[in-house]
Amino acid sequence: MSHSRTTLIAILVGMGAAWGITQPLSKIAVSEGYRDIGIIFWQFAIGAGLLGALLLIRRKPLPIRLAHLRFYLLIALIGTILPNWASFTAAVHLPSGILSIVIATVPMMALPIAVGLAMDRFSPARITGLALGLLAIVLIALPDTSLPEAGMAIWLPIALIAPFLYACEGNIVGKWGTYGLDAMQVLAGASILGLLISAPLAVVTGEWINPLGPWGAPDWAILGSSIAHVAAYVTYVWLVGAAGAVFTAQVGYLVTGFGILWAKLILGESYSPWVWGALALMMVGLFLVTPRPGAAQPAQ
């Protein structure tokens, strides 16, 4: 079934809006004392339930051979547990909009890793893009008037852990594949295994979140963020097949833009001129780093 370009663009925008809202919702989730492992457990639980139901509807089994279990574990660790730990830790201290700008560095971090794995190559434009991305982070970190409080800058390295791990995840999948699994199976398997890992950790660390309530804004934020992530991820997988990887990759701009927009609308955040300058540099850098349609790529 073919879809008009207008429809595909609308779907792309909707996906960007859904992923973008997860940053301010994460800020709300940690606003009253909930912390990373407890939130991660419920993200896994909600994700496993939704994705498991989708696999049942599709009548798609979930392989559980040793190789598959190892792969699920890897994706759970570098795709959710560790980056989300970093994101939720940083979200306690940094404005949501800053986190949305930082997460845009994923393709910039992915490029040098891909070059090191002989999967991609540098070009003058893409090196310029990397430099602009680095300069954007510098504009956030160094000026005293960039962040609401100067001491917040020390949390930027923690925030950068998440995009680095996402970049590693993408390159690992790109280089070595997914053991014959489709994207939905990978995320479902990682969610189930992550659920089993994070449950005892949440209890031991005292970060367990009681689902019986009473529910407040952080509880609804966790639910909303988890549903938005699964919806956006499933849409992403579908859109790659319907419109191609290069078209779908443009969601990166939208995630950052919507993340800042949602933060202003929901959290009332405001930003200094330094931050707006950093955003502009990051968007130009992202444009330069992202492969263009028809660009020469090394053989995989």
C-alpha cells in the first residue's frame, strides 16, 4: 500500500512529537523523588506488555536461544538501563530542553564509531557537523549565563552518556545484525529481560515504585513516557519500511525541536541566547552529519 508524501510527513511529525515529549515527562517523573531504577522497571514492564501484545497479534514468536538472550541483554543494558540511568540522573539537575539538545548528538557520536568499525567514512561536511555539535555543547557548558545555575554544567557529561550509548547500540546492530530478529522482537526481548534485571535492583536500592497509588504527576508521566516511546518506536520501524531510512532519520530534528517546545509548554522553561545559539548549531551540525540520499556508503 502506497502513502502520499503528505501522509508520510504527518506521520514523521507525529513520531517526533511523541519522542520529544518523553524528555519533559522524564523531568516530571523525577520531580517528586522517583529515581532511575524504579522508573526504568516500569518502563520495561509497560514496554514488555505493549510489545508482547503486538507480537501476539502478529503471531510472531520471541526466540530465546542463548545467542538471542545475550543479544537481548546487550540491548537492555546499552539501549535502556544505562542510558536511562544517565538521563534520569541528569534530569534531576538539568532543564528538559537542554536534555533534548544533548540527545541530538547521537548521530555525531555514531559517526566516529562507524568510521572506526569501517562502516562509514568522514567527509569535510561531516567533520564540520561534528565540530558544530561540539561547539553547541560548549555554548551550553561554558558561559555563566547559559544555564539557570552555573553548577548545572557538571551534569552535562552525565547527560552525554545516553547519546553515546545509543550511538554504540546503533553501530553494534549495524555491524553485526540482530541474529535474524526484527526490531519489534529485539525491543520486546530486551524489555522482558530488562524487567527481570531491574525488578530486584529497584527493591534492593529502595527505588521501587508502588503501582497501587495514589497516583500523582510522576506516575502519569512514567506511563505517558513509556507509551509514547513504544508508539514512536513502532512507528519508526514501520516508517523505515514505508519511506526509507534516510527520510525517517530526519525525525532527529523533530525530536529535539518538539522536546524544547514541550518543555516550554508543559514545564514553562525559558532559555538564554546561548542555548538558542547552541540549538541552531546542533541543527546545522545534525544536517551535515546525517547521510544525504544517494550518498556513497561503504559496502556492508
